[in-house]
Amino acid sequence: MSNQKWDGIHQSTKAVWAGETDGFFEGVAQVPIVNSVSYNHDDVDEWFEVATGKRKGHIYSRNTNPTVKVFEEKMRVLENAEAATSFATGMAAISNTLFTLLSPGERVVSVKDTYGGTSIVFLEHLPRFDIDVTMCETEDQDEIEAECLKGCTVLYLETPTNPTMKVLDLKRLIAAGKKVGATVVVDNTFATPINQNPLALGADLVVHSATKFIGGHSDALGGVICGKKDLVQKIYAFREINGATLDANSAYLLLRGLKTLKLRIERQNDNAMKLATFLENHQKVDQVFYPGLKNSKGHDIAKNQMRGFSGMLSFSLKGGFDAVRHFLPQIRFAHRAAHLGGVETIVGPPRTTSHVELTEAQRTKLGIPESLIRCSVGIEDIEDIISDFDQALQNI
Ligand SMILES: *Cc1c(COP(=O)(O)O)cnc(C)c1O
């Protein structure tokens, strides 16, 4: 599908309308949830044409499904990509992509602060297939660039990162990747297509855990990859066989969430900025990590490549993990959970969630204080969140 018809159309209009006008069963106005596993073809010649991709249609829902297809089309248009394909989860999207692109003897360059599941693919699984993995210091743009220029098949980036919101210089690193002919993949989960479009900066593929901001309501798992048509086609062919397919019911929930994506993200950007500023000035708070803050390390790069600084921030408390023990139970308006990107505010310490497998020394080495709290700021009225956090901080 061409992007031409979307030229000049803005993100919220795309989120509402992309993929919605293709003509559904009995002219329904809303995308139907198609739970059918297979599709009838009375004419064997037609069936053959659909099966060989010469004619539009579906054969079997592990491969393609009408509801799932609308979700893929919306994401494709939002990332202004040539093609998109979807997965059961974000990790399915990431692992299918890495295993499609990499073969024994090849090399991938990435950073130490990738999402926990991605790190495990790098540390435990790719090496089993004799793939050389180099994980650089996350904010050391010089080191990442230098390692990339030594030669690699894949340059895998993620920005901003979990949990301390480090920022990678996409333009510079993508250029390095191009120089050595690497396929550049960017995990855009934290930023969303509202705040950042890595493909516009030259990346080949962008991956999302749709479970987070894309769905936005914490009730459906999913993943998606958008980018160059030939690459997406190869990854789709691998996914079709290993079976990590997005379910039609989840696709429907993600689609429903997507319609309000821009409204939610603008509100979450705004709320996070206000909460970060409040926390920065609080005497019980030690450090605040948010690329929107002017004195944050990644601010200048973020300002160049992002339209908003996202709804994610983290902060550490004075008084070590004991302070976290006292603070978290007092919060009224936040889930204490290992999740992010929902309409509700969500808080959790990396020490017990994303980085629980590491020792204190390993966390320190990654720059993760023991008293760090990651916060996914929701769409609530920020005055209520700020006064809630304030009373919980006073009571430590
Ligand atoms: C959650 C997350 C993933 C994994 O997504 P799942 O849907 O949980 O499999 C990947 N990358 C980032 C940045 C995430 O936050």
C-alpha cells in the first residue's frame, strides 16, 4: 500500500482512520473481530491466487487475519513505513526480528540498557547460534559508533531506555550503521510514533511492544514491526512458521486503544513533565531521570529527535530501599506493577521488577540506584498525582 494518500495527514487523523475504510463484512462501520481460523474459497483458481499472494484475501489466521491486518495498517501509516507485520507480544516481534536478520558467524551491536527480555536474547540465546553480540555503554555514543564501524550485520538501538531514560543519538548512530551496511532496528516503545519516528531518521525497522502505550489500556498483549518492505516480508515469513501470531481479539483492543493514541500521549508527556519538575524540587528525592528536564544528560539529543519527552520517568529516593518500602504502599493513585504505558499511573522499583535478576553491584554498574522508582505517568489530572506523591513522600 502506498503512503501517498496519507501525505500531509496528521498523526491523530491517521490513528483514527488508517485501515478503517477498506470495506468490511456487510458494511459494518467498526472493525469486526474475525475469530475464524480459516477462509472459504469456492473457486480453486482464486484460492491458488490468494495462497500465492497474487490476489487479496486470507487463507489461515496464523498467517493473516482481517482484524489483525487493520492493526498492522494503522501502525504502518503511523510510522510512515512501507510495510508492517504484527506479533503476539513485543518480545515475539524483537526475537523474530533478530533471529530472521542474524545468522551464525555474524555480529550484532547494541547497548547494555535494552529492555530486559531483549538483553536475555543478546546474552543467552544469540550466542548459542554463534552470533557475536557487543553491548556498549548505553549513553556512550562514541563507543557505540566505533563498535558499529568495526562492522556488524545488525545495529539494534532503543531510546529512551529503561529505567533511567538514557537517550541515544539516532541520526548519528543510524549513519554509522548505514556506513557498514548494517540493518538498523530501533525499539520505539517508550517514545511511540507520536513522539519519535526512527524511520524518518533513516532506520530500516522500528519495533514496538504494542502492549504498552499503543494499546494504552493494559488489557492486551501485542507487538509490531514496521519498515522496509523486503525486510518486513522476511520477518513475516519467519513469524508465519514459528507461529507467534497476534490474536484477533487482542488486535481489536489494540485498535480501539490506538484511536486515542495522540490524545493520551500528549497528556502523558505533559503530566510527566510536571511530575518530573515537582520531584526534582522535592527534598526527599535524590535524582530524577527525565529527558524533558533541561539539566538531564540526554536533553539536547532528545530535543532534536523527539516531539515530546514521553510519559516515562524515574526517580530515586533519599534513604535507600527502605524509603521505597515506605513510599510505595502510601500511593493512592498508581498501580504497583511491572508494566507501563497504560492510562493509569504505574510505579515499580527496577530492583523488584525489570532488574530483579541482577545483583546490587550489577545494578550500580548500570547506574540504577537501589532506591530507584520507575513511573509511567497516566492521564489523570496531574494535580491529584502530584499531591498524592507529595503526601507519600512526606510520610516516608
Ligand atoms: C515491554 C517492552 C518490551 C516487550 O514487550 P512485551 O509485549 O511485554 O513482550 C520490549 N521493549 C520495551 C521497551 C518494552 O517496554
